[in-house]
Amino acid sequence: MAIARFPHGHFKRGMAISLLPEETKRMVKDLIANKDEDTQVMVIAILVEKFERQLAKMDLEAKEKELEHRIKMLEAKEKVLQLQLEAKEKEHQHQLAKKELEHQLAKKELEAIEKEHQLRLEAKEKEHQLRLAKKELEHQAEMKEFQIEKYKADLSNVTQ
């Protein structure tokens, strides 16, 4: 706080006192009442220095509170960021698990399709074998019928 001085170096008492709060003004007037001018100047200088220290202390306390507030805000922001990071990690793990399950499902579907295809191939192979066996049996039956007809013809030739 700047203190007004007369050109010869003395404080301008009225100006210095006018900067103080009312209660302090009364205290200063009581302290300097009935004192010579040099004593009044010294008392005012001491009081002004005391008030400047108090103002500086109050300023430091305000800055300290502001810093504490900023620290709390940064801690809160850090916590929010940490929670967001954890949420993203959980989401990422969820996505990985989901993709793994989708992959397993696709693999099982493919295995089922391959099994179905294999069963169809086996069924077609058995059907083909059955048709061949049926044709073979039909051929054998025709051959037996032909032999029977031949034996009948031979018998009829022998009996005639």
C-alpha cells in the first residue's frame, strides 16, 4: 500500500488514516492524540506496516485457499478421468469378450454346417450304395428268373 508523504518526508497523516477502516481510524486517532508530529508519524508508519503485513497475510491465505481449491478441482478432474478410463477399459473388455463369443458362435455354426454337410454326403453315399445293392439284387433276381426259365425249358425239353 503506498503512503502519501509530504515533500519533506513526513506521512500525510490525513491520507494515511483515510485508507483505514472506521474502527481502525478511531484506534489510530486515540494512539496519536496528544503526541508530537514525529511520534504521530512513527505510530502511523508502524500501524501501516502492520496492516500491510496483515493484508499480505490475508492475500497469501486467499491464494492458499485458491490453490487448495484448484488442487481439489484437479483431484476431482483426475478422479473423473480415472473413472472414464476404467469405464473405457471395461467397455473394451466387454467388446473383446463379445467378439470372442461371436467368434466362438461363428466357429460352432461352421462346425454344425460342416457336420450337416458330412452327414448329407454320408447319406448320399449310403443311398447310392443302397441303389447299387438294389440293382445288384434286381440283377441277381433276373438271373435267377432266367435260370428258372432255362431249367423249366430244359425240363420241358427233357420231359418231351
